Amino acid sequence: MDFTWTSDQVALREKARTVAEDAVNKYGRFNDTWMNGYSREFSRELAKHKWIGMTWPVEYGGGGRPPIERLIVGEEMISAGAPIAASWFADRQMGPALISYGTKAQQDAFLPQMLSGETTWCIGMSEPNSGSDLASLKTFAARDGDEFVINGQKIWTSFGELADYCYLICRTSSDGSPHEGISEIIVPMNTPGIEVRTIKDMTTNSHFCEVFYTDVRVPASNLVGALGGAFKQTMRQLEHERGGIDRLVSNHALYKMALEQADRKDALVRQEIAAL
């Protein structure tokens, strides 16, 4: 098997590195940039390079490009610390989720603004007593005519304060097993009844948020996919979230920063570095 980069891939990496370095000069450098580095202006620049939705099918406005090309661009952006968070979640999973499960009306309404870098999305998943066990979530959306009325609380919602939309994972029924009755609903974050509180972590970052929903009304047409049958949809979405390059490359950027501070004249330190 040939692992040599093609000339096009080399050129793409060089271009991405140049764009990333320029972004750092203009907007600043961030660690874990895909969730800490927020700049809508830079997301618009990414869109002009057609680096949002690179792997999405062409018929949905995407680039139809191989995943390795998105990985190349993502690696250079995150390694440099360029602020890609404003469009990262939508690019990584919200867009693919709507392509897989959304209606044509939803795709027409939301995908173009994702691709242009104009909208930021957050994910309403974890709750105070429901983290990894998604089936135990309590936030409830009750059907009332042609609307859902949502009540509950989410936590660790990255960019809840700045997002235009939340892709909300909630319960629409308490009947059956815990994995049943879960639905996915698009919630505009300017809807009355939503309260967002930022959480500052020990590194002073504040992208995490608590989001409270009190009698929040959204159109029933904002339901994505199957009513009460979205657990499988969410698991598919998590493949995009947990299986991507973002966390791995974030560690590499932190490694390079630590390397600059290491005493590499010390043989024991060099040995520890080599072991990594």
C-alpha cells in the first residue's frame, strides 16, 4: 500500500497551513481550537475556500471530496490554533445528520447557511444527571398542536451562548424502554424561554454552557427523523463527533507547546519525549 501524499494533497496542506497561520495572526491562537476558537469571520473565509462541507455530497451543496482532504485541512487548522469552532460542529455532524435524516425543507433551510459559515450550531445532549448514558435524559418535548413545548436542562453545551441553533436531543415519550421515546429537534437559540449560563473551566475557557428550557415552543416541523426513534440517529451522529481528527490533533498541538518548555538537554527528558 502506498502511503505517499499526492501532489494535490501536498498542495492542499501547504495552502491550509498558510491560511491557518494567517488566521492566527488576525484572530489569535487557541488550544482545542475546534471548541475554543470562535470566529465567524474566519468561518466565512473557510467557506470561500470551500473547506466547510468538504466531504458532503455534491447534491447537498458539499464538495464531494475524499475524507482525507478534510483531515488534511483540519489537521493544519487545529495544529496552528486557527479559530474554526464557529462552523466545526455543523460541518462535522449537524450537516451530515440533516443530510441523512432531515426533510428536504430542513436541508434547504439550514444547509446553505452552514456551508457559507453564517450559522453556528450547538448540540443539546448531556444533562446534569445524564452524561454518557444518553437513554436517561429527561428534557421533554410535548406535542401541542403544530408545535413542541420543551422543558428541561442541558449542560456542557459548547457555544450555547453564541449558537444560532441547537440540535436538541430530548424525550418525546416516556413509554417503553429508556432507549425509546428519544427525538431530535432543531431549536433556534433566540426562542423565548431559553436561558443560557456560561461555565468557566479551570483553564479560564468558557465555551461550555448550561441551557435551560422553560416552555420553549418550536414548530413540529423542526423534528429531525423519526419521532421517538432517534436513539440510533444520535449514535450515528456520535460516530462523527467521537471518531474525528479534532481531539487527536489538539493533543499534538499541546505536545508541541510542552516541547518548547522541556529541558531537552536533560537525557531523561529526551527519553520521556522519545517514549511518546
